[in-house]
Amino acid sequence: MLARRPFQPVRLTLSSGQSFEIRHPEVAMLTRTSILVGTDLAEDGVPAEFKIISLLHVTSIEPMTSQAA
């Protein structure tokens, strides 16, 4: 997903109903049990913070359409 070239933006939806948009592969990092997602991106693309999300709570990963991206 994150290594795909060209990268296609995706939306992660969690068991809580919360969702995160990953528009650039540089703002997410996958581990064996978690995904770290950068949030509150500044104009320069640098995230203000990261959320650490257990993969057990990811209920869907959907490609974002070009209109939503």
C-alpha cells in the first residue's frame, strides 16, 4: 500500500469510526502491529504529530478518488 508507485492516496477507517487520510506515503509508517500516521500537516508537508494505530483497529483501507485527493 505505502510502497506502491505511483502512490494512490488511501483512507483508513478505524473500529471507532474515526478515519485518517494518507495523501503522501511519507506521512505513514507501517510496523508489524501498528501504523503511524502523521496528522495536522503544515504547508510544507511536515506533520505536527503522529498517531500510533493498532492494526487490529483498522476496519477498512479504501483508495481515495482523484476528486477527494
